[in-house]
Amino acid sequence: MEQDDRKLFVLDTNVLLHEPLAIYSFKEHDVVVPMTVLEELDQIKDRKRDVSRDARVAIRALEDILGGKTTPEQILQGVKLPRREDHGDACGTLSIFPDHQLEMTHASLPGDNNDNRIINTALHLQKIHQPRNVVLVTKDINMRLKAKGAGIKQVEDYRTDQLIDDIRFLTTGFHQFKGDFWERKEHVSTESHGRHTVHTVPTLEVGDENFYINQYLLDEDSNFCARVLEKTNGDLKLLDLGKDRLLNIDAWGIRPKNIYQGMAMQALLDPDIDLVILTGPAGCGKTLLAMAAALEMVVERGLYDKVIVTRNTPEIAESIGFLPGTEEEKMTPWLAAITDTLEVLHKNDVNPSGSMNYIMDKANVQFKSINFMRGRSIQNSVVILDECQNLTASQIKTMITRMGEGTKLICSGNLSQIDSNYLTAVTSGLTYIVERFKDFEGSANIYLNGVVRSRLAEFAEENL
């Protein structure tokens, strides 16, 4: 490939914090990391925050390529990226640019902050490498605007791990047919397996939709509701569930208020499904269903030994140590949604407070900080990962890989309530796992359509 055809990508610090191995994501093109980025990574790596791990991973990845016998001249010129199994198409070069040596010109931004130094680096490289394309990559929206205003021709967000272009295309976990599902279905075979009924239907008769494992199917005019068990030789195997049966599922005294909650409850209580992903607006019942199902499976059915509840909290690592009490007591302010849910589940008891304490002890409910989950192997537990729309793809991968044999993971989140500075609905780790796991036979995803918390919450969700 001609040198002019290969782009030069200048990376901002937040790209390496979002994806520590981002340097391998640009195929045959070359990657430049400004010295200011290394300084920012150095400042972040020793903080007691979750992002510090990503900074250390990024630094080690850079050291693996540029360390050893590499000379300073080679680092400035560019070192060829080594082959990696998971990034087989990466064949460009990596270089470090000493931006602190740049002299101020009339076209450059004031060099009194790090963003400006990185923008000035891209401006300088754009000038000396013409007509080659120089692209500044940053997840900071304001920095992208500043860079455009400063004269950088190409400025982009890091979208390599973005699986969809618009949140409207996110998989909902179910497909609703118009009319009656069973109309014009001529080649159906039905088998009974104990108390379960399984239908085998030709895919061509179902429609041209791209169905996937554990997707729920329902229609408008009948009681039909089923879950896709298998796709084989042009056929779909469907587990017959029925809307009435789903709406009468009971878990810890809680029954579904709509069919979407019924599908979610069925997936939550199925021991063959290891990962359940619940998405939906505020007030749709994600946390209540997850907690009710967890208590039902641990206390009543004895399928698991304990319930572990955790969530991502940006400020938790710096402030948890200053709070009094045990780890569970320190986590309580950030897990108030869980304690609120327990209060709802036991509000009609004679002694609600006593009931909550008894159940938390009986079900061995543990509140854990996400920072202390890394390195663990969690066995025979129900793990509830709440508010995971604020996790990046790499962070959520770290959590999922902690799950050992016999553990069920429940991930829940609302993609319209993202607090992270550098995440959007399409780049959130929650969106990432919904798309990545949608055809995994051990997972189910349900979008809980409709707010059931109150008519006030429903009106606010629809009109504010």
C-alpha cells in the first residue's frame, strides 16, 4: 500500500482508557501516541479507581511494542505492530510523538492544557505529512469541536467496539408478529418433553426475520408466546410458553404486570440461562424482578447459595474507604435501589425491618464493591450487576469473566441514564453485551417495555 493511502491516527488518552488495546484497532494504518497522553496515563495509573487498571493495561501494551531493544529514533519513526491472534489485521506502525518540543505558531492553540497539546500535535502532523490523511481520535465531544475549529480536517470518535449505529436498532430480545401467529403455518410438528411442549416450525413460514437463540416470540391476537430453543436446517424449535402462563409466574410474591415482565421472569427463573440482560426505562421493574427472582431461587428453590449485588459507581473507589462500617455498610448508599426493593417485597409483613434482616441473612445477600470483584471466581451464586450502562465493554468483560460454575449473572441498566463522560447509548458496555450475547444459548435479553412504577413515572418517562 502506498504511504499516502495509509492514514495516521493520533489517539487521545480517553481512547486508551476506553479500550486499552485500541492501538491494534486501525488495521494497516499508523498510530501516533503524543507524549502528553503518556503523561496522563502515568497520572491515572496509580489512582485507586477502576479506570487505573485500564491505564496500566494500556501502558503495558505500549511497552510490549516499544520496549526492549527499540531505539529512540525507531520510536519516533514508528515501530511495526506485532501480530496478535485477536487483532490479525493490525499491520501498521506505532510511534510516540514528543509534543512538548513543539513550538507555538500563530495557528496553534495555547499550550496550557493537555487537550490543546494533543490537538497541536495533530495540526503539526497534518501540516508535515500532507497530502496524507491525519485523523485525531477522541471520545471527548468538546475536544472534537475544538479540533475542528482549530483546523484539523478529520476528527473522529472511537467506534471500533460500536456494534450498532443507532440505539433504535438495539436488539429487544423479543419479536411481535401481527395478527395470529398460527395462521398459515402448515408444516408444524409438536413434541412433548415432560411438562414442556416444543414446536418445530420451518423458518420460511415464520418470516424473514433473523431469529436467534432464546429470543421470545409473541403475537397480537392470540395467547401465543414462545422462546427460540434451536435453529437447525431451516427450522426453528420453539418452547411453547403462552401469555397466560407467563403472567401467572410467581417469584417471592411478585407477579408480572405485563407480558414483557413475564418474559423477563421466565428467563430469570430458568437455571439453564446463565446470563439475563434487562434493559428498559426507569420504573419498568428491572431491579424488582431481578431481586425477587434471586430470592426465589436461593431461599425457596435452593438452586444457588447466595446473592451478590454490585454496581458501577464512578466515585466509589476514592470515597468508600472513608465511610464507616463494613464493606456492605459502605456500599449501602450506592445500593439503595436494592434495599428499596427489599422493602417493597416485605412491606406487608408484620415486622418489615425484621423480615428484611432475616431474609438478607437467609439468602446470604452480600453488597460488594465492583473494585474488589476483580480476580475472584464466584461459584453457585446469583450476581446482580445493577446500573451497568455506565460500564465500558472491557469493564463488563472483566465482570462476566469472574462468573464461575453454577453462577447466574443478571445485568440491568437504562441506556437513557448514562453518567459516564465518555460513553453514549451506542458505545455503552450494556449495548455491547446485548449484541454480542444475543445468539449465545446460555443468555437471554429482554427490553422491559412500559413503565409500571407509577402513573407519575410513566408520564415523566414519556413527556420529559
